[in-house]
Amino acid sequence: GCDGSVMLDNTPILLSEKEAVPNKRSVRGFELIDRIKFSLEEACPQTVSCADTLVMISRDSVHLVSSTPFFFSYNPAKTKPFTRPMALSSKLLMR
């Protein structure tokens, strides 16, 4: 999910990271994230990536919970793909 690929659904040619076993027990809130992504896509068609969406949601969540502005440096050009096989084999996700 570090690049937003965790938001992708399964397709006939893609087994998504979302369905990987380690994510089944840890990642939640896809319905809300999908609604936010849909709204962003309506306002800015084919402009906002899944990774961008997660960054904005994370930023706003930190602010809502802590009342502290959250600033970060973000460069979508440096986003690297994270695939289901990587999620399945990642020991970090199992901890």
C-alpha cells in the first residue's frame, strides 16, 4: 500500500494487493477511501492517483485527530509499484 496500489480491486488480469492475506487483517476503510477517490476523480478526472489520495487522507486524518497541521514533502514522480507478491512475501506486513 505504500504507493496506493492497495486500493486497486481484483480484475481478470490482476490479483490485487488489497486481497493479499496480510492486508485482510490490517487494512480497513476501503469504502470510505473509495468514496473520497470517486469525489476527487469527479472534480479532477484522471489527475489524482491512488497514492495521492492516500497521502491527502493521511494528512487530513492526522490534522483531525491531533488538531496539528501535518506538512510533508511529496513527489508522486518517485512512486514505485508495490505488487501483491511483494505484499505476500513481506515480513514487515506480518508483524
